[in-house]
Amino acid sequence: MDHLAIMKKSWGLIPKILNGTKNIESRWLKNKSAPWDKVKASDTVYFKNSGELIVVKAKVSKVLQFDKLNPRRVEELLNKFHRPDGIEKNKIDYYYKLFKDKKCCILVFLKNPQKVKPFSINKSGFGAMAAWLTVNNINKIKI
């Protein structure tokens, strides 16, 4: 299975994936939505910043899912996984404020990140605000 993770450019996470300082992609959710129960070890995740081309891919080595979160559990997860998630220690409070009311968290462990020749995709049918897409083969939506 292939996945596309759309990133917030201002957070500067794609360079961290490439240089190995970020080897977990976390998604914090109000409800169990994509990529919950969709991504598995050996899948491939492609990455792009919002409004830009796809530039990086990585293999999934492991997935952890947490639900029924409360603010204390969110804090525990951030403290435990902030470094491999590419979050500097001094920014934990910032992310805690963003995620403290989320009910689910999925941690996608990444390996072998690499640049790809930049390309675009046809996102129709996934919803304008979708930040994670799952397809059988990325080439089916590649433009």
C-alpha cells in the first residue's frame, strides 16, 4: 500500500525526515480517521508540503496506535517520542497545546528515507482538506 502524507511547510519536517532526525511521522486525531488502521509495516509513505510537489518517500518499519487519549497521556507520548518525531525538547509545550485535546495518535516509524523526482498527484475524490491519502499504488494518482 502507498500513502501520501501532506505536511505543514512551516514546521520544516521534510528535511528532518531526509537527514534522519525525524524517523516517526505522528498524526494526532480527534477521531479514528486516515491513516488509522490503514498504514502497516512495509508500506511506503510519500511526503509533500501543502501546495508543493511530492519530494520524499520512506518505508514503514512499524506502526503504533493509541486511542482514548487524555491530556496527561498526550503529554506522556510527546515526552517519550518527541525526539524521533523531529520535535525539539523546547517545543514540546507548543505541540502539547495543539494536541492536548486529541483522542487518537498514530506513530508511523520510518526507514530508508530518500528523495524522489518531484511529482504531483490528482487529489480529487479524497477531499480538499485531506492530509493523508491511502492508495494501492501511488502511480494511480500520479500526474
